Amino acid sequence: MAKHIGIVACSAEGAALCYRTICAEAPLQMGEHMHPEISMHTHPLGEYMVHIRAGNWKDVA
């Protein structure tokens, strides 16, 4: 398993779900109380929503 992974998110709910899932599942692979080092970067969801509402999927990507 990776020693350091990153989460790139645009919603608090999605970021929290990813983080909690990693921390809950990692001990099965890494041992009790263990999980990889995790870095998180979040873009504001509002910046994406402008393009989503306009149907501009190129700029969403």
C-alpha cells in the first residue's frame, strides 16, 4: 500500500468520505491503527458550479 497518498476534492462531504474510508480500510492492509500519510487539497465547489451550470464541461475538467 502507498505510504503517502493525496485527495483532491471539491466538496467537504466527498473529501471527508474519502478520508474516512482510507483510514477505516487501511488497517486491514497496514496493521492496527495504521493508515498512509494523507494530504488533501480542496478546490472551492463554487468555482466548478459556474462551469457546470453553463454546461461547459471542458472548463470543469
